[in-house]
Amino acid sequence: MIARDTNGPLGLTPRQIAVRLFLTCWIVYALHFATNIVREIYPALAIGDHFSFRVDEYAHLHPDLFETEGRGWHINNNPGVSMLAAIPYTLARPVIDPIVRRAQRMRGSGAPPPAYASPWPMARDFYAETWRRGLDLKLGLAAFVMQAFCMAPSSALGVVVMFFVLRRLFGSDHHALWLAALYAFGTPVFFRTGYLNQNMMLGHIAFLGFVALWNPTQSPTWSTRTRSLLGGLAGGAAVLFDYSGTVLLLGLFLYAVLTRLRGGSARDAAVHTGWFVVGTLAPIGLLMFYQWQSFGHPLYPGQHWMPPVAWIDHGYRGMSPPQPDLLIALAFDRRYGLFVSCPLFLLALAAPFVNRGASRRLPGFELAALLGCVGLLWLFCGGVNYARLQFNTGIKHLAPIFPFLFVPVAIVLTRLPRSGRYFVAVLAVAQAWCLAMYRDVEIGPLGVLDSVAQVFLGGFQLPALTTLSRMGGGVSAYFPNGVSPLPLFVLVAAGLYGIWMAPRPGTPE
């Protein structure tokens, strides 16, 4: 459906809306930076510092780092997000390195690490060890750079893509803008963008591939062969980011083949399938090169070489057929369940019944493809026993399906009465924002919902400021009563007001 709005919100064109939406999401996501030092940060540092995949200098800092004989230390996962994050880190090194060296000179040697009042014993031990090695400031600055200049803009771009898809479905810039904003700040996209995360970025890339194959705007700019190539490139990149991307690669491949069969001959389908396969070669080849360089074999993943960990004895290295209890937990566990983390996604289940007849907004084949990708990944993760370890990180393994689920959600949401839409949207944003601010899902008895209670009872917070307030030494001297986020909220709100109210070219001030 072609959008008919020529005058969007505030008189903005679709391109102007997209630019402002991107900047808004980027700024708000970066503001909610979380200080978690995840395993993917270490290869990014190694690439930026030494142009190497080895992370020997960070040995024993993370349980997902391991050593293979004669080949040094590596992480037990695919390197795609680390390769991307290495770019902003490398560009930031001229700023980061002098700050780190100066801090190390001022610190001297032999002094004990300052106290870190975290409720997590492993976090306290990690901070003390990185302080002794002189890595604490480097890791913190690098994590911020990677989140602010890799993770946050990638999610912001994903929101912009969602805006253009919804604009074509509903024929309205107004509808598309508020729905895209709801996707950005009313779903766990907000939470997962707090730090470098391969699962969420995998979802953005796979959805881009789906949109390229679908071509909802019917744009003639790219040929169908080019779109097949781009779909394969996105699917292959998803695998480079995480082996769960294999499921979405399969989903994109089936969608590409069936789309061509529906609209052309078997020969035409074979040609475009070939272009799809060609698109996968570069990212899959890069993954094989990484595995060969890191472990000596191009076909075996990092999980094949890692030492025994929890759940590794279930199936092949922790991979087994789907298990009913895990499938239920992925949907409803209070700490990481999909529909507990975001009840808004429950609306997607009604999409096949709402999207029909005169009210149909989305072609039935595309709706089936979107929900099919969701179902495939859910079944796959139901056999990934490591998904049980989400109890202390929040929803993660199902993050790639967020954009695929939100399109059906939007179909149902726009069929609700206006008051119902507002009510659902406010509740969704409140929960998602509380989770992005508080983040802990394990301490309290309510799991994900504990974040709502903590923020409503204890006030607003920002993850990075919470970390600062827990640190001893000079930090606690400057902030004895904690760090309030309200001044930053006011500053950012003023900046966003300026972004949206800035004069348009050709518009009198």
C-alpha cells in the first residue's frame, strides 16, 4: 500500500522524519548505556589493538574466554558484532589510550583496588581484577564507544527501517512514526541496545534482508536479482554474528525461493536462488576464515573447542531437539520470557485473524513468512540449553525476532480503539523504559517486573550512573548520595526538542 500522506507530522517529509527519528533513537539509546563487559568486547579490543582475534591479555576475565593449545585465548561465539564494534573503537583509540595511560601513571603500583558496592560477587571480583591489571578504565571507555557508536546507531537504523515499512502498510506518516517510536521504546529493543549484543544486531540485519527481498514499496531502484543478492548477504551476515542466525538464513532462503516461484517460473526461481547463495558467500567465508585462524579448522564453531560448561553435556555441545519446558520458559519465564518481557508481543498472535478481508494491511504470504521466522527461531532456541542461562541477563536469545514480531503487532494495534491504543502504548513504554533503566532481572522475586517496582519506588536511574554510584575511591566522594539522572534527562529532552523543531530547508523561521 502506497503512503498517501504528503504532509507528515510537523510538516516534515518522510526523509526528514527518518533523520530525526534516527537521531532521537541514537541519543536515547546511548544515554541508557549499560556498563556490562560482555565477551564480544574482547575480540573487538584485540582487533583494534593488534589486528588479531586472540584475547590472551584478557584471560580469565570472562567465563566465555578459553584457551586452545598452541592458539591462545578466544571467545566461544561468532565474531561478527566484534568486527563491527572494532571500527569505532579503533577510531577512538587516539582519545582512549592517553586517558588510560595517564590514569595508570596517577594510580601508581601496589595500591589495593577501591571498593565496588555491587550486589553481585562476580562483578566485585571482576572490577578488582581489572583494576589490578590496569584495564578497568580501558574496558569501560571501550564498552561505551562500542555501544554509543555501533550498537545504538544500528538499533536506530532498525527503527528507521521499521518506519518505512509501516509507512507503506498504513499509508500514513503519522501512524508509521508513532508505531516506530513504540517499537524503539516500547519493546525490549530498548533493553537489548544497552550494550554490545550480537542477538539484537543479528535481528536488525535479518530484518533488513527480509525487507530487501519483500520490497514492500515496490521500488524499481534495485532489480530482483540485486534484492536476492542482498537477502543472501544479510542471511550470511546473521550467521557471522551468531549460529542462531542459521535459522533466519533458512527462513530468508525459503521466502526468497517461494516468492520467486509464486511470481515466476521455476527457472526464474533457480536463478534468483543462485544469487541469494552468492550473497551468503562473503560473510560465511569470513566466518570460516575466523574459525580457521582461531582454532585451526574452518568448519567447527568456537563452541566445539570450548571446555566443559553448564549444559554442555546435553546433545551436541549443549544443542538438542526442542524441549517443552525450555520452549515454555522462553515464552513465559518471569526473568526472560518473551511475553513477560514484552506483553505487547501477545498481540501478534491475533494478527492472522485481524489481517483479513477489507481490513487487510499486510499480504497474507508476508504475514506467514514473518510469523514463520518467529516460530523457527523459537523452536531452535528451545533446543539451545544455554538459553536457560538468561536468568541473570534478561531476554536475549529471542531478540532477533523482535522486528519480525512487531509488524504483526502493528497490524493488530491499529485495529484497537484509540483509547485502547494509547493505554497499551503507555504501559509498553513504561515497562520497557524501566527495564532499560534498572536492568536487573534476578535479584527481586518479580523478575522482569521487578524493574518497574524499583523505578516507581526508588526513582529514575541510568545504568552507567548506577555503576558510578557504587564505586569507591574518588567517585563516592563526589557523589556520596548517588548520581541523579534528572539533569541528563532534561538536557537530552531539550536537545530532542531542538531536533524535531529545527526549521526545515525553505521554511521561514
